[in-house]
Amino acid sequence: MAQYRVDKRILSSEEYEEERTGLWALGLFIIGAFIVGHQIYQVIPQEWDKVLRFALILSAAIAGGVIPALFAGHVRILFFWSLAFGIVGSMAYWLWGAI
């Protein structure tokens, strides 16, 4: 069993994977909440009461952040597979052009 050092803690491989997935979940939550909140802000009319607009934007932003955060493990795996295929594809494209 591999052990990883994170700050002053020593984690097992399962704990390390949980920590990495948690960081991805946090990042996806922030990105999703910002995008959804910004889009809802542009759609809601300015004539509405300020408290109502705030509540709608905040609730939509939280929902828009939670949904991608739930899939953080899958998104992380897809990201790295896409990165690997992109590198291999770029190398194959370069090699194909060089021949």
C-alpha cells in the first residue's frame, strides 16, 4: 500500500484519492456556481425586488455548483484521459505530417 505525504499528514492511497477528488469537487463547484449565477443574473429582470433576485441567483448558483461537484471523480478521470489522448493524437498528427 502506497503512502503519500500531504502537508504534515501521511495518507494511504484511498485517502489520497479522496483528497484529490475533493479538490476537484471544490473547483468544479466554484466554476459551476459562477457560470450559473452569472447566467441567471443576466436573465432575471432588474425590476424585481432585490431580495427575490438575490435568493434566486444564490439558489441557482448553489444548484449549478453542486451538480458538477457530484461528478468530480468522473470528470477528473475524463479530464486525464482526454489529456492523454490529446497528447498521443498530437504526436500522431505531427508524425503523420513529418512522413
